[in-house]
Amino acid sequence: MGMQSFLKFTLFLLVACEVKTPLRTPIFDNKSGKQELTVPFDGSVVISRYEIMEGELDANENSLSPIEISNNIRTKNSILYIDISGIPKTNKKQYSIKATTSIGTFYSEPFVYDEDMKKFVLRRAYKPRQFHERYLIHILIGGGILIAIGVVVYAINRRSTKKAIDEESL
């Protein structure tokens, strides 16, 4: 009896390790100002609840906190529809959908809000702009002003130096 239990447990572990997430890559849609996330999923599972999870950038699933929980599930043709208009529009956080299904709890691929593009994007596709990229126009204008001031100061000094040399030679 002990060996049979061990074999059942081993089989269970093998099956459990093979279970992959039934959630597919999320798709972002902006219909008439309403931002919606569509999450395709394996049609063999039933989603009973979802949570919109929030965390710091590059956070793992264990450090995410729920910001919205819903048992009101809108699905059609194995696609979960979620209104994400209420999610804060900041690029300082990352978000994920935690779906409770008939076979377990799964997380979607994380996504963030890109402030430059003014839309949500997958975390793997997000590259925040560097300081010099974000403020390039300001840097160029400031550099141009400094060069102009330098030219004016040089011209004034040169003129006063030339005037002093001319006065000495007289």
C-alpha cells in the first residue's frame, strides 16, 4: 500500500509540474476612451474570479497586492474582458491579472503604463526613457543659451582688450 501511494504521489507531481497557465498573452484595447484588457484563455477552464494586482516594477507574483477584485466575469469565446480604465496611470508600478480558475490560480503576463505612449503595454516591451532622452529638448535649449552667452562674453572681452591695446599704443 505504501508503494502505491508513493506512485500516485509521484504521478500527481509529474502532472502538476506539467500544468501551465491557461492564460494567454493579454491584449490592450482602447474603445471610445474605455481602456479594456482582453485575456485569451484555454477554453477547458472556467474562470470564477479575477483580481487586478499591483506591485513595484520587476516585482514577483508574491509581492503583488490586489487593487480590484471581481466575481463578475465577462467572457466570450474563451476571452476574458476586463475594464482597466480605473487603474492608476503611472509608470512606477506594474500590474498583472490573477485569475482563479477551475484548476488553480494563475497570473497573466505583467503590464505597465507607458506615460510617453499614453497606453498600457506588456512589461517585456516596456523600456523607460533615459533622463537625456526625456529632457533632450531642454538640454539642447540650455546648451544653446550657454553657447550664446559665451560668444557674447567673448566678443565683449575681445572688444575691451582691443580698445585697451589701441589706447596703450597711442
